[in-house]
Amino acid sequence: MTTRISRPSSWRTYTMVGIAAIAWWLAYTFLQPATEFIAFEVLRLERGSHFGESVAFFLYDVPKILLLLSGMIFVITIIRTFFSAERTRRMLGGKREGVGNVLAALLGIVTPFCSCSAVPLFIGFVESGIPLGVTFSFLIAAPVINEVAIVLLFGLFGWRVAALYIASGLTIAILAGWIIGRLRLEHWVEDFVWQMQFTAAQDDATQMTWDERIARASDAVRAIVGKVWLYVVGGIAVGAGIHGYVPTDALAGVMGKAAWWSVPVAVLVGVPLYSNAAGVIPIVSALLEKGASLGTALAFMMAVIGLSLPETIILRRVLKPQLIAVFVGVVAFAIIVTGYLFNWVM
């Protein structure tokens, strides 16, 4: 009886997913000619003018990024249903530093928990016997190797830049976690963390049906896009203004390869800021088009989304200020080195 009831529901779900995928592909394929028609034929804006190019940039990038964001969230959420927090803790439990740092960083990519999960995840990792440095490799990789950033970088700049971003983010997470582990800073973790007794939550990730996974992914798309769309529009609006009006020479002087100080300045500016990848990447895209160097722009982006102020404030509940300072300092230094490396290679 159960099989007969669930089978029609599954077919309806799969059909709707198929229709949505086709609609997504058609919208993405015909987006650029449609936006150019609206900007230059319907609105009759002048091609090559500051205002015309800014409006065309805005009309194209807003739906493009929202499409990429929706598709990415759906796929990533399906993947996340196989990796609950409890399962992640079990996979990392008992791993030594080195191997543990690598595994933790890799898991950070496919289990991108939000800032509000930082404290319970940190406590759960510590209580599971995972070394402090390994825990930090996970906490660094999850925001730095942002799934939104991967998809948007791929869509805007191609697979090479996206692959370099993933490789550099993994390197930062592995090395920074290993360094923090080598420094033996456990005494800078708040005492109550060591005194807590972890109670494992039921891990039902493997018990979910595909109907439930798809339903959860659909809910995630609605919830996350509903929260970040304003960031997308705002970020693209700023990017459109930069695209149309900011002189290339001015940006090349501030964020170009010729200025040796551009990378650390970009990181120092990015650390106190807070945005998500959907909001900052359109700005990075416009900066690159106007002459900013790739390493400097990516260093700024990593600082904004990898050292977010809310996560730092939340982590203060479990970390003493000295350890937070070490965490921010090590990651910021690693991002600066990565920025210089990108500028040198690219």
C-alpha cells in the first residue's frame, strides 16, 4: 500500500523538476539577447554610453545571477541532505592533523553550514575528539569555498578561475587549520566548551526519500533566494555603476598589479565588511572589467565572505579573544599570499 501511494507522488515530483530544469535552461540561454533587446531596442539606450552600458549590465546580471543561484542552491541542498552535521562529525572523529585537515577542508565544500551553525558545530567537533586545528580547517573552508561563489565565478569567468578559487580556498583552509593546530591554542577555548557533554542527535540523512530531498531543496531555494535577492540587486547595481562610470585607470592604480600594497589593502577593507557571495561577486566582476587584478579582487572577495563579522561575533561565545585574533590573522595572511600568487600566475 505504501508503494502505491508514494509512486504517483514521486513521478509528479520528478516531472516538475524536469519542467523546471528545461525552463531554467531556456531562460539562461536566451537571457543575453533578450536583455540587449530591452536595453537598446525597447528603452532605446545608446550603445557604448555610460548609462546605456550600466543599464544593460544590470538587466543582464540580475536574472543571470538569480538563475545561477537558484540552480546552485537546489543541487547543493540535495547534496547536503546526505551530509548532516552529526555524520560530518563522525567522519572527522579520530582523524589526526594533516590528513584530518585535508578531509575537513574537503567536507567544508560540500557541507557549507551558515554562520549561525558555527557555535554548535564547533562544540560538537570538540566533544567528538576532533583536534582544534582540524575543526578550524572545516570552519574556514565552509565559508571561504562558498558554493555560490564557485557557480558564479564559473558563470562569469570560466572554469579556470573557478578551479583556482577552489584550490586556493582549500590551501588556505588546510594550512591555516594546520598552523592553528601546531600552535596548541586549546587553552584559548572557553572553559565551558570542554565541560559540556555532547549528546549525539539522530542522524536521519540516509533515511530521507528522494521526494523529501527534492522538497527540502525547493524550500531552500525559496528561503535563501528570498533572503539574498536584495543583496544581489544591490551588488549588481554597484557593479553596474562601476561598469559604466568608473575610469579604468583609477581602478588599475588602486587594485592593479602595479600597486604592491593593493592586496593587503583589499583584505583590510574586506575583513570588517559583511556580504554574501551573491552580493560581492557582481562588484568583483565589474572591478575586473575595469582593470583590477584578479588576485586583488579575489582576495577582497575571500576576505568579505570568509572572515564575516557575524561569524566572528558568534564564535566569541566559544573562543577567547586571543584565539579569534589568531584565527582572523592567519586566514587574512593566507588570503593576502593567495592574492599575490594569483596576480603572479595570472
